[in-house]
Amino acid sequence: MHRSVSLFLRILLAFTVVGFMVIGCGGGDKGTTDTTDEKKINTEVTFEELPPGALPEVTAEMGGEGFTGEGWMTNDSPPVGSPDAVKGGTLRMSLYEYPSTLRTVGKDANSTFMNTIGSLVYEGLISTHSQTMQVVPGMATHWQISEDKLTFRFRINPNARFADGSRVTSADVIATWKLRIDSGILAPYSNILWKKYEEPVAESPYIVSTKCKELNWKFFLYFGAMNILPAKYIGDITGKEYLKAYQFKMIPGSGPYELDESKTMKGRSLTMKRRWNYWDEDNPNGVGGSNFEFLKFNIITDERLIFEKFKKGETDFYQVGRAQWWIDETDFDDVKRGIIQKRKIYNDDPQGVQGLVFNMRKPPFDDKRMRQAVTYLLNREKLIEKLFFNEYMQTDSYYPGGAYENPKNPKYRFDPDKAVKLLAECGWKDRNQEGWLVNENGETLTLDLMFGSKGFERILTVFQEDLKRVGIKLSLKQSTGPTMFKMVNERKFAIHWQSWGGLFFPNPENVWSSWTADPDNTNNLGGVKSDRIDELCKAYNVEFDFGKRVEMIQEIDGILMDIQPYALGWYAPFHRILYWNKFGHPDFYYARTGDWSSIIAYWWIDPEKEKAMNEAIEDDSIQLKVGKTEMMYWPDYNKKHGRSYEIKGM
């Protein structure tokens, strides 16, 4: 159900890493696992033809035919898509790297791109409406929450089917939960999170319940959003076997799309196709969604080449990541003639954080003064003015641009004099004959910094020069996303430029709790340990009052600014895109909390626009309408209706 995928990803995918791809990230290494003594897993898909509706032997009270919902909760889900949408056609996109795995569970699966693809193929029991903020049905029509908020029950829609035609039942929910707690999937945080629930109980094929082992206001949302996999394929295999068998295969899901294996070439392209037998196709609440017949992602590893291929018409839209290109290179002839449209879309997409993360587990950045010194040497003012054309805002919070940002946070600005003083306090005050700082042992202050995109080197070169002026030798080393992901997850770095996606509701425990500091493969990259943050995380998890949770996150934000695990970068409260003028779309362009995935979810190919575009391409005398660049639909909406972050209906 594609009615509110963008919001739900941000609320519930609390372990998303971004930064290695143009529209998503690969994450992880190439996914190799120890295959010693593993049995051969049959991954062949077998199809079933079943009539719609419930199993006849299941009573109404147990969720079968005649179920009334009395004593249960549910909510309406007003359609988000446009009733004018047209089905069909291919949406062509680019990826910077092929994903490290096509699994959506376990090692290396935690990437922005695979989370997005996973939302097309798989569905949860509930969702959250991107406009009303109501909990709404997913594969479950109704739900119950016990008075103590520890036990949840869900009634599965008897019409729900997987792509192979098999029924979705409680057994699939249980099998999915068991897979997520299996240590063999090599995802420690996933194991820890899902073990906080007792094993789900199949009260009937259509009613499933679970009980939490501890209180947490997010646990209902987490469990409800868990993408359900069919027990038919995962029920009799271990996590280790699952990693190997489905490394580059996708288990049939219940969602509107599936992997088109015949058109997917590993390392070169990936194609999704819309399912002809999607069980919820006729739901009026889903009108205007999942319109494209095919979604094709071509792997293009050069940023400039991606842009040039877009201008040649080989891809359908382009996210303009570089401010310089947006200012200097987006007014070419096809844009002026309206053949290509240019938009800067403002919405409530949660702002992520990017910046230099310091490995505080070892010298030199186990010393706070060293972290402060390097922070004072990151000249964001110069970068924003000279390279970014004042398109961005300096980040002064680990929760920027919204209610959670602590307004009392200090604002670190470029100050080489303060940096030099702090370096001297740490023993780095003398220089050798080459001009590099040395300590009393004659050791040179040398740092290595990996980067992915060639275009990012120009930014880091400015930083490199500023470090050089004070005597710090910084070596820049271009690498691949998977290699960086592996090195950082194994803590084999001193500093690293990291980007994180934003969450609609913060999950500080996942990123900042002390227990996440020492193990590899957690999101606590810097190694933050704070007793007070641990206390606040525990209090936050059991606090059901939204206002009090905001206060707690603001306090955590202030503590982090004092610890300084990152030299924070910059952010933009908008999305910049170019697209060929053949698309129809809702008035809002992107969902309220959406990103590029809103194009997949809600746009469509408009036959009349496509015809006019093609005629203009052939005839230079034709001028198409040039639309307004800045789109303020959601800021205007918030002025009229208020800007609420509180989930309703749970």
C-alpha cells in the first residue's frame, strides 16, 4: 500500500544510513558470508491460485468472514495520489552503485535504497498517513493496544496475498519476527530490537498478537511497520542460510511491485515491475499510487555522466545535488523552452545530519580538544558562500530544522586561532622542516579521509588546505561506498564524512546509547558514551507525551554538542530536481515528508504532456509552459493547518 510510504520509512526505519549513492546508498561490503557446510536452499517461487476472501473455517470472531471490528481500532485513509493518474510506462532513474544486497533483512540491507525498494515489494500491518498523521490500515484492517500498552493485536485482511498467490497469515508474521532475531542475519541491532517482543502468537490465521518485554511508545509502530515475508520461503531456513540464498534475490512480497529478474543485470541495472495481481489494487484509498509499469535503475558511477545522460533523455529526472550546477547549469535551452522542468520543493522531510565523525575510541580524537580544534577548521561559511552559492544552512544540531533542535546549542564557526590554541594544549605546537605539526616524540599529525564521489573532493580540498595552514597533514583517498561502509563499521578510521537520513521521530537509543559504542556494525560511529544520554533514552522510550519527548531530545542534542562526536556540516530544507516534462503529479509534487521516492509513489506519465514534449523536441519553434521553480505547497499547508508531528490513532 503506497499511500504513505515516505512518512513511514522515516518514522520507523530507525537505522537508515545514506550517502553512498545518488538517490540511495549501497552500504556494506559485497555481502560475502561463510558458506561452510550450508545446505542448498531452494529459492524457486511456486504459485498458488486461491479464491479471494477468508478461509471458510475461520469464524468472524477470529477475523474471518463477517468480522465487524467491534472493540478494535481502525482509521480512514484518505487517498494521497491524484485521481487523474494514468497507469503504465517506465520511470528511468540512475544509481551511483549497485546495492550490496537485494535482501531487506540482515547484513548490508540497511540502506536508503533498499529500504525504499523494500517498501515497494513488502508491506507492514499498519502504516501512517502522511497528511493526517493517523495510523491507518496496511495489511491489517484493525488493531488493539492493551491498557498497559504492552500487548498488541492485529487483524490481518483476509484478502491479502503475496505475489505468488499465497495467503498472508499470522504464520508469516511469526516467521518474519523469528528471522529478525536470528543472529545469523549479522544485524546486532535488529536482533536486540526484535527480542524486546515476545514471540508473536497466532490466535487464528488472521489474528496475531505480541507482547513487549518492556514499555516503549514506539514499539506498536515498529511491530506494525515490520515488512512481512512469507513463511513459505523463510520458515524453515536459518538466518545464515537466508543471507546466502537471497543475497541477490527478492522473496515474493505482498506489495505492488516485484523484481523483474529478466531485466536486472547485477552491477549494471535493476528493474522493478508492477504486479498484475496486486491484492489491494482496487482499494479506493490507494487511488493515484504506484502508477509506473516499470521502474528501471541504471548504474552510472560518475556524477557528471549522470547529469549528462539525463540531459540526453536517458533518464527521466535528476536530483541536483551540487549547488553550483543548480545555479550555473540548470538554465540550458531545454529548461528555458519548458521541455525540462526545474523545481525546488519545500516540505517537511526530516533533516538528516552530515559532517565529519571522529573516532573517539583512540587517539587523537579521544581528546575532546582535538575534536574541537578540527571543528574550528571546517570553514562552512566559505564552502556555503563560494561553492554552494548560499543554498545551504549551517547545521548546529544533531536534530536540525525542526522541533527537536536545541535552541541553546553553541554555534561553532571557523576560527583557526582557537584551533591552534587547542592543538597546542594537546601537545601539537611545534612544526618540522616540512611545516607539519609534531609532538614531543617527533610524530607528525597526519589524518586520512576517505571519500566516494569525485565531486565531493572539491569540498574536502578546501578543508585539506585549511588544515595544512595550521600544520595538519590530511590525505584524501577516493574509495567505493561498500569499502567505506565496511571500514567505518569495523571502526578502521580516524575521521570520516558521514551522512544520515532524517527520522520523523528520533530514535536516540539506536545511535547514541553507550551499549552501541563498542560493538562493530552499529550507528554509534564515533563511540559516544554518556550516562545522562542513557538515562534520557530510557525515559524517552517510555514517555507517551509528545511535548516531554521533545524536551528530552533537545537535552540529548545539547549534550552531543558538548561531546562533539561530529564536526557538523550543512543542510537544505528543500529538494532540487529537474525532470522531463511528460509527467503528471499531485499539486504537492513530493509528499509532506517525502523525497525522490514520491516520484515513484505518486507521479505518472501524462500522454498529452508526453506528446507535447516530443513535438517540442522535434520542432525548435515550439515553446512549452515553464512552471514556477519554488514549490511551497507544504509550508503553505502548515500555515493553514499547523505543523504537527504527533501520531494519532494508537
